[in-house]
Amino acid sequence: MKKNILVIYYSQTGQLKDIVKNIAKPFEAKKEAYDITYYNIQLKEDFPFPWPGDVFFNTFPESYLQIPKEILPPSEKILNKKYDLILFGYQVWYLTPSIPIISFLKSEYASRILKGTPVVTISGTRNMWMLSQEKLKVYLRDLQAKLVGNIALVDRHDNYTSVLTILRWLTTGQKEKSGMLPAAGVSDEEITGSVKYGEIIERHFKNNDLNNLQPDLVKNGAIEIRPFLVRVEKVGNKIFTVWSNLIIKKKEKRPLLIKFFKVYLMAAIWIISPVVLVLHLLTTPIFWFKRQKQKRYLQGINLK
């Protein structure tokens, strides 16, 4: 009997769609063994791409506070089928799973699809996904899904270069290299090479060995933890909590507060972040063992 595989994703730029489809290739290659279904999450009112700058920053408070929008219902075929494995592709917006992903997870459909089913989460991000994954773990636990693996593909360029390239990509639609700036996002080579993770998943799934999947994925490069970026994320979450609640509560001042937030965010990236880096480097000998323990935890799939 064929096993049913569901691939869930939301992709604005097409990058994440390419990633999940590459990871699904080993299953597609064995059509006699697997029935593959793709579910592209769609909002009733989708976000534009490329992003007008004001729209991009204006999504911040709802993104960070995980306020959902209405989604189009999945097909009855998807809702009425029991799946043996789900590949779950998601983006990160403002250190949190994107609004479309949150909208699905908070919908009436998520439990019907995810409950009791093994899930492998897959993200394609600039570089900060770690604490967003922690938030996603909570949703999956509450929906009674079984998280069995995680793959996080990132832009390998330094933090500051990737800020410039991602802003160029999101606001103009240009991913390609231009001038002194490299191409934005996850490299084409890494996207194409992600098929190896699908091979690992398929092998463990076929052998009924999903409990040992994540260590194998980590061993093959599916997860890179940069301790400095974990620190930046922790600081960012504290700051975003203050800003998002302030903007939501002060509705009449929202346009002005969004402008202030934009200025603050740019200052934080270019001024505060280097200070955090210096402090991180200075304290490395003191917190070495703690950071190694943290790294092992974030590479895993368990929830504290």
C-alpha cells in the first residue's frame, strides 16, 4: 500500500517552494511507494511581492504577535486523507513563523491535518530562525503533531551583507548579484543539493526509523547554529515585544510609530548588533560550555 506524503508550504519569492520540492524528489522518484500531495497555503488577501517598503514594515506587529489572517480552505481531498508524513516548509518574518504559516496553524484545518502525524520542518531564511523554530515547536506540540526532523537552510554570507541583499530582494524583486553585492537568499547550489536531505528522510521513513532522523540530518549539514545570532535573536525578541505591543495599542499613532520602528531597526542592525558581537566574543571563554549545550539543544527537535 502506498504511503501518503503531504508537503505544506508558503512561498512568496519561490525560494521555499524550490527547497521543499527538491527535498521531496526522492519520494517523487518512487511513485510506486508514495502518493505525494502539495498544499500551498493561500491567504484570502495575500501580501505583495516585491514588498513596498511601508507595507513590509507595517506587517511587523501582527507578524511578531502572531495575529492570523484568513486563509483559503485546503481542498477536501487534503482534509479527508490521513498522511503518513508531512514536510512542513515555512518562512520566518520578524523572528517568528510568517503570518501565512501562523494563520494556517491557528486555523480549524491544522489539527485535522497535523494531529498524530510525523512532521519534518523545513525553513529557508536569511540566518535567524532558531527561536522562531522554538515557537513553531509549541504549535506542533499543541496540535499533537510529532516533530521528527528539522532542516534550516540559510544565506551563508555575513550578517551585514545578507541584510543588504535581502532588503534589495524583498523591495525590488532582484535576487541576482549586482555590483559588489552577491545574490540574495539561500544559494542555488544549496537549494539543488537539498535533495540529499530528502534521501535521508526517505531512508529513515522507509526503515521506520524516524526517531533517529534528526541526528543524521545534523551530521549531514541540515542545521548550522551560530551562537552570536542566537544572542541577537534573544535581544531582538525582547525589543520586538516592546515595539509590537506599543504599536498595536497606540492605533492612532501607528503610522508614526512604524516610521520610528524602521529607524530603530536599522540602527539596531548597524550599531547595536556590532556591540552585541563584541560582547559575545569577549564572554566566549566564560560561557563556552553553556553555549555548546545550547547549540546541541537547538540542533535537536525536543522542546524544553
